[in-house]
Amino acid sequence: MTTVRRTRRRIATVTAALTTAAGLLLVTAAPASAEVKSTCGTYICVATAYQGRDYVQDITVTTRDGLPGTLRAFVGDYRGSKANVSRWRFVVNREIRAYPRLAVCGGLDRGGRVIENHCVMIP
């Protein structure tokens, strides 16, 4: 009788663990409807994943020369920065209202000076 209880308990534990793992995957998975738009300036490239007109998932800023600097991302009230990298993905996951278009921007600073700010316009 005890082996039957142990087996049932193990099955219940495994089922609960698999259900939890599947639930986490559903919560963190990117929606299939996300679009990506990118553009490059003189020194940096800025790419953004967005849904519709108002929801920004992330902003990726990359230096064109591959040299590190302080990368910045900004859109609406979101501001993010990362020092001493040549590429960085900023997770935004916010709905930001803008009419008629939304400017999703990135920037590069080196030696305490702003080198370039560049924006992607999403409809």
C-alpha cells in the first residue's frame, strides 16, 4: 500500500512541476504579433520590437564600429542606460501613447559626451 501512495505522490509532484513550467513559458513567451523595425544613424543602429502602435517590447542599441560606450534607450517616460558595451537590449514592455507616431530612440555616449541620438518611428 505504501508503494502505491508513493507512486501517486510522485505522479502528482511531477504533474504539478510540469504545469508550473508550462505556465511560466506561456507568461514569458513573446507574442506572435510583434513587429520589428530598425534604422541606423552614423554611429549606432536602433531596433525595436513593438505591438500595434502603442506597446513597446524592447529596444536594441548597437554601435556600428563595434567599440564600447554608454548606450542609452528612451521612449515616453522610459529611460535606460548601460555602460561599456557595444550592444544592449533594453526590455521596456510598456504601453506608451503617442499620436500620430511614436519615436523609439537610442543614444551613444563616449568620454562623457553625447555622440549620437537616433530614433525609430513606429506608426
